[in-house]
Amino acid sequence: MRILFLTDNFPPETNAPATRTYEHCLKWINMGYQVTVITCFPNFPKGKVFEGYTNKLYKKENIDGITVIRVWSFIAVNNGFVKRIIDYISYALTSFLFGLFVKTDLIIATSPQFFTAISGRMLCFFKRIPWVMEVRDLWPDSIAAVGSMSKSTIPFRILKKIEHHLYLSASKIIVVTDSFKKYLIEKHQINQDKIGVFKNGVITNNLKKPKPNDVKNLKESLGLKNKIIISYLGTHGLAHGLKFILESISEISNPNLHFLFIGSGAEKNKLIEYSKTLHSKNFTFHDSVAKSEIPLYLEISDFSLVNLKKSDEFKNVIPSKIFENIAMYKPILLGVEGESKKLINDYKVGVCFEPENKESFLNAIIEIEKTNMKVFKFNCDEMLKDFDREDIAEKMINFLLKTFIRKKI
């Protein structure tokens, strides 16, 4: 079977959507399927095209057996709502145009943003083949959750209608949390048999334990020798509530406790400027690192921070960085409610605090330092058995094959 996958993020980008799509597609290739990915020229998170690439109309390459078609899109620095929308729409148009010339049996389009899903829907219409919508976040509600759009506006209501149509038109819907499935059933009246829950996970073999000397040298180069390090590794965006973290840790008097913020994003420059107003300097900002370096930066950390702004919308999500941290045996300091909190508590792999509650956050730091590492590592192994990404990818394609066979009949 031939699969066409539409995504605006793909390696060499290293964010969660790029990694999920790549690892799923690679598994399907190894299972004998033909996979073509239509994506943008790599530019996330800084909105600058990666070295070795040019943002031109079309480029075809092969990545580990996956046919990758890169198409032109409007690329701008990752800030400003209008510019991002233009970026999304431009990719939807070019992915649709070039997708018309790709021979395929099944189309998968991943959302957010769901302009990609619109491209998948249009290709389905013209090619008369099934299409699948993968929902990794609930647009447009998640936009409203970070204050970029009001739910009372006409554009929001229009986007809600588009969202509903996409759910109805898809042959199958893939979601990454049980909460998303519940939302689709209750709010959009989607038949539960049409929805498959395939959560994020991790391939542990991809996260090799760094050499002790490399760990020692990195800590020394960062000036963090003998420090207790709590790291945040990921996007510094509107949704991640990192200003609250900075406000809170400025009150910590323990000189041995240090926070390491690694990554880029629309809010990073603002966060750096704000941090200059703080008296405490128990934190360090670091640029994004290559995917191959992530295990090293996780290894120097004692604990890992996963945080989002306080919002009912974020109760439905499970940040993918949780799984990488668990694979590296790093206790999670979690500032996310809902399904993520349940996951951490069920497997007993971290300490949770109420988002944007300073007292709760500071108490959680005290609590996580008491972690029994022997018990914790056992719990991590139990969790990793249930969230092996290769197993998830295989179950996902088997679920979708039912759609393909039914349509053929």
C-alpha cells in the first residue's frame, strides 16, 4: 500500500511533530509500505531555513527509505498571528498542488495546524481515496487558550465550522489522548469506531546513554558542576508558561538548585529580557540543540520540567517530552492538569503541581528531591513497555488498514 503523509514539520527539524511523523513513517517503511511525505523546507523553530536548504518551489529527497517532497511555503520568524496563518495557508496550497501528482492509496494529514488537514481533505476529494485526520492538538480552541484569538470573534466561529467539517469528512481520525476522543464524541457527535487513540511514545534505542566524561565536560562548560539541575527542553512559546516559572524560581534561596532552559520559540527573547529584571540568577538560557545532543543534555539533568499555562484546553494534552525524559530516567516535575497528571500519577514517575500556582510549584520541587530512584526507574520501565513508539505505529497502521480495505470493497 502507498501512503501519502502531509505534515509541515519533518526532520531535520527536531520538534515533537517531526519526530512522531518520521518514526511512524520509518516503521511503516520497514513493514513494507511505500511512504511519501510532503512537507516544508525545514525552518522550525526560528523561522529560518536550515543550512543546506533553500526555500524553493520543489525538492525531492530520500530519508531512510521515505520519499520526502519539500514544497515552498511562506516562512517567517515564529511570531505574529497573521504571518503564521499565511505560512500555514501557503503550505496547504502547495502541498495540495504537488499532492495531486503523487500516486497513493491513503492520505494522512496531521493537525495542528489544520490547514494541513484541509489540504488532505481536498486531495481526498480529487483523488477519490480515503483520508485520515491526525489530531495532535485541538484547533482552534488551543489558539484561544493562549490568548491569540477570542472565542467570540467571527474568525473563531468560522474555524470551528471548518474543524467540524474536517472531522465529519475524514474516513478515520487519529487522536493522541483519550480526552480528545471524548471531545470528538461529545462535542462533534463523531462515531467512536471512527476514532483511534494512538498516544505519543518513544523509541528507547534512539536515546543512547552518553559517556560519563561527556556529561562531566558539559556540566563544567555550563558552569553547573555540583548543581542540582532541573531542565526544560523544548519550545519557548505562549502555551508553555515559562514566565511564571521564572517568577517562581527567583524566590528559591537554595544556591545549589539551577534551572536550565534549552530551546527556542516565539517567547524566548521576551523571557530573556524579563529574566534580566530578576535578582536571582539560578537559571541559564541555552539555544536549541541538535537531536543527537538531546540525550546528553537530559543526562546532565537531575529532574525535568514539563509545564503549560493554566487552561482547561491543556487538560486534554500529553506533552511528548514526557516520554523522552522517562526513557532517560529523569523524574518529571509536571505543571499540566488532566490526562498528563493522571499519567504521571498512575505510573508514579514524577511530582505534579497546579499550573501557575507558585506555592504548589515550590512545594513540588521540595517533594521531587525526595524521589526514590530505584523505585522510580522500575516505574519508568513499566511505562516504557506501554509507550513503545514502534508498537504504537504498527497498531496505528493496522487500524487504518481497515479503512483502506473497507473502501476498496
